[in-house]
Amino acid sequence: MSSLYTTETSGEVTTYSGLVDAFGGIATVVLAIIGLAGVNPEALMSIATIVFGAALLILGGAVLSEYAQMAVTETSSSGGSVSVLFLVGVAGIVLGVLALLGVNASILTSAAIIAFGAALLTSCSAVWRLLAWRSAASRIQARGSIARVVASEVAAGSSGFQGAAGLAMIVLGILAIAGVHSQLLNLVALLVAGAAVVMTGSTLGSAMMGFMRPTSRGSEATSQIGT
């Protein structure tokens, strides 16, 4: 009973964290678009870096909390790659604050974008394994569900887009730090980053909500039988 309660609580935390993370990605996209429109781009670029760092921090914490519940042998290696999200999120917030204070804003933002891209690229397979594991667990409880098969395909596409976005961010960050239209490329990279986190966060949140439903029904049925 205690382990069931702990698992459900962890699933709820991951669900809400994924949705909050998606909102952080949306905020990053909006800030990047406004910056690209020419409205105080340097300040918005720094603020978007801080917001995305916070979103990455939340995503890393959510996925790590789920890996803590997984009793599988690959947890340690996957958890190590996911922990990069947490650390890079903290570093991105620090770099964003420094950039907002006017300390080499373009260079620090470019460095943060390269770190963000590397974190997304290295953790995409770990995020996919987590969603695949949750999907397999739900199919044991509710076999033959077409919705869960579709959710698995969406999860694979989400992790693939995350990896491609991470690679694109690394390239854009390197070009920006080399002085090639630095401000423009930084804002475009943040736009791509926000879109990637929106997809990953919303997929994680919606998948967790879908995976939790069979468990909750099963627990209700068990309680009714007990009474």
C-alpha cells in the first residue's frame, strides 16, 4: 500500500512538473519571438535564458524523480545523463542573470545555449526510455489500448525532436559565439529550445496522466472488493 501511494505521488509530481515545464517552454518561445521582432532583444534574450534554465531544471528534476522509482539495471546510466539537465539548468540560470546584468551578454548567452543543446542531446534517449518504460507498465495493466500505442509513438517522436533541437542549438550557439549574427542566432536558438521543451514537457505530462489512470482504477476496484 505504501509503495503504491509513493508511486502514484511520484507520478502526480512528474505530471505537474511536465506541464509547468511546457509553460516554461512557451514563455521562452514568446520572449524569443518578441526579441526577434526588435523589442529590446538583448534584455529579452537574457530573460529567456533564465526562463529556459528554470524549465530545464524542472524537467531534470521531474525525470530524475521518475527514474528513482524504476527498479531496473539501466537506471544509473540513464539517471546520469538526465542529471545533466538539472546541472545545466542551474548553470543556465546563473549565466542568464550575469547576461541580464550586462556582463558579456551575447557571449554568455551563446555559452548557455551550447550547454542547453548538449544537455538536450545527451538526455533525449533517457527521456525516451522513461516514457517507453511507463508505456510498457501501463500496457500490462490495460492491454490492447490503442491510445497507449499512439502515446508511445508520440514519445519517440518527442525525444527525436529533442535530440535534433539540441544538435541545432549547439551549431547555432557555436556560430553565435564566433560572432556570426550573434543576437539573431541566439534568439533563434532559444526559440528552438523553447519549442523542444514544450513538446517534451507536454508529452511527459500527458503521458503520465494517461499512465496513471489504469492504476487509479485498479486501486479503486481493489478498495471496493475489500469493502
